[in-house]
Amino acid sequence: MFFTYNPATGDILAQVAEGDRADVNRAVTAARTAFESGPWRWLTASERGRQVWKLADLMESHAEEFAQLESLDNGKPVGAAQVADVPLAIDLFRYMAWWATKIEGNTIPISVPYTSGTQYLAYTLREPVGVVAQIIPWNFPLLMAACKLGPALAAGCTVVLNPAEQTPLSALRLGELIGEAGFPDGVVNIMPGFGETAGAALTAHPNVDKVAFTGSTEVGKLILGAAAGNLKKVSLELGGKSPNIVCKDADVEASIPGVASAIFFNQGQCCCAGSRLFVEKSIFDKVVESVAADAKKIKIWPGTLISG
């Protein structure tokens, strides 16, 4: 067991079951069974799409609950979760539900000149990769879970999802709605736990076919190494250092809100945060002073008190 805390107050929000290597094995076995012999594999693409759409509808009916949960667990303003994290997660599931019936193969002409008059064609078929391990970060807990789950479910994969230990609550609530939506057992397995134990066991597990990870470059390198055991497919979304550039012919007054928002949005914890600022020398002081003035307006409050 481990505690998850309200970052605004330090108070304990909940006690969460901690997944270890044995739990990882059970979750992967459940996902493998659901993929190989469970009903999920035999659903039509249209049926899978309707299932994912139903999940989006259930999320929408609990939208305010998810916004409050994200604010409590992550610390972000509840208003931001209300207008961004939650509706975007819902839209993501609906978008991917639509894609379920659009995953198609290709017909490729492969005729050769030395058999003139004879036509050869190659046909391709897109199939689900299998069991997918998904490791999500703490900066956008619900939205990142949706971004990982939606495409995998639309394609017909089964999933073991490992939320960040700092922010597991919205993923656990999402898991309850997945059950309510009627997804077969084992299709989605939400398994909280720490990276050094649960995450490491997941990425190295021989029955996992793909790992999707969002987080630090350092951990991404470790995952790439762990995935080599059975040549897992790997998707990594790692940290970056995104630059903002302000030239002397820019409208500086109009630029400042964008420059400030680029680094202060979500407390700077954003994959595309504008963490570097390049300014032409002649306007350097003005830009720095203006961004500093914007920073001084920021007030620190519990996220649940900051509405949209």
C-alpha cells in the first residue's frame, strides 16, 4: 500500500494498493488471456468502437467528478481540468472510437517487367499488436491515460496501464467506468505501483508486446533496454527543451502573454513547455521585465479553489 497526497495541503487523499512483480504477472496474464481467447479479439471493429464511445459517454456524465479528482490529486486548477483535461480526454475516446472501423490494409501492385502482361498484387492486413503496457506521467493523469488507452482499444489490443504513483486516482476511477461500460474482463488492467518495481517488471515482461511510455529521457533509455528481451515495440514521449523566439520586429506586448503561458501553464509541467526563451538584444530587457511582471501576478492557491 502507498498514500497519495493532496499537493496543496499535504493531506492524505487515499491509500492505494501497490502493484509488485507478482501483480504485474497477474495483470499481464489477464490481458494475454483476454487478447488470445477472450471476446475482445472477436468483436467487430464497429462493436469495439461502440464500446469505446460508451466509455466516453460515461466519462461525460462524470465530468465534474473527474475535474475535482484531477485537481485534488495533481494540484492543477479545477477550472483547467474542466475546460481542458476532462473534455479533451472524452473527445479523444470518441475520436478513437470512430477510428476503429477505419483501420484498413493496403493493396500494393508488385508486378515486374520480366512477366509482362501479368499483374501481381500484395495485400496487407493491420492487426492489433497484442498486450500493451502503458506507463503514464503525473502532469496530465487523465488525459495521458486516454491518449494511451484510446488508440490501443480501437485497434483491438489489451492493456496494462501503470499510472504515476503520485496521481493514480483518476485512472482508478476510469477503470471503474471501463467495467461499467461493459468491457470484457482483462481488456484493461489498471495497476498502480512504483516505476522501480511495477514499471520495471512491466517493461521487461516477456508476454508484453508493446510499451508506450511518457516521461523522462533517463527512464525512456531504461525502458528501451528492458524491451530488448523479446524485441517489444516501444513508443517513447520524452522530455524536451522547447524554445520561444522573440525578434525585435515582433509586437512585444502581444507576445508576452504567449511567452509567459508557454512556461507557466500547468506549473511548467508540460511536454511542450517553452522552457527556453531567445530574445533579440535590443528588446531583451523589455521582454524579461514584462515576463517577470506576468510572473508576479501568479497566485498560489489550492487547485480546487481556482475555477475557469
